[in-house]
Amino acid sequence: MNDKCCPRCEHQSILRPRGFSDQAIASLVSWGEMEKKVVGLPLCDDCHSELRDALIENLRVATEKELQIGRAKNNRAS
């Protein structure tokens, strides 16, 4: 298999199609992790890992914020 230029990082690498959901793609674009021009294009393994890690980290942060909000509401109700 020939190396090609990754459309996200522009490094020479083996590219593969990546199956992110529409919601994941929308989140990555809105966070600035992925440009619209690379949506649907094959990416290198490094970019795929970075994007997956960004999704996981942002989900972790959002979950922590939801827990904090829930605790604050419970404290006010007490």
C-alpha cells in the first residue's frame, strides 16, 4: 500500500476511512479538532487516535460538569 498525504496533518502515511458518527464529527468540528474539509476523507492512524482522544477527553469533562451541576442542585435542595 502506498503512503499518501493525510488531509488533516499533511504527513505521509497510510490512510484509512474512519467511521465517526455524525454527532462525533459535528462535535470535533465545533471544537476545532477537525476542519470541515477533511470530513469523510481517509485519515492516518495518528490523526484518528488524536480525534478519538479528543472525543473521550471532552466527554469526560462534560460528564464532570454535569456531576458538579447535579451536586450543586442537590445541595440547594437540601
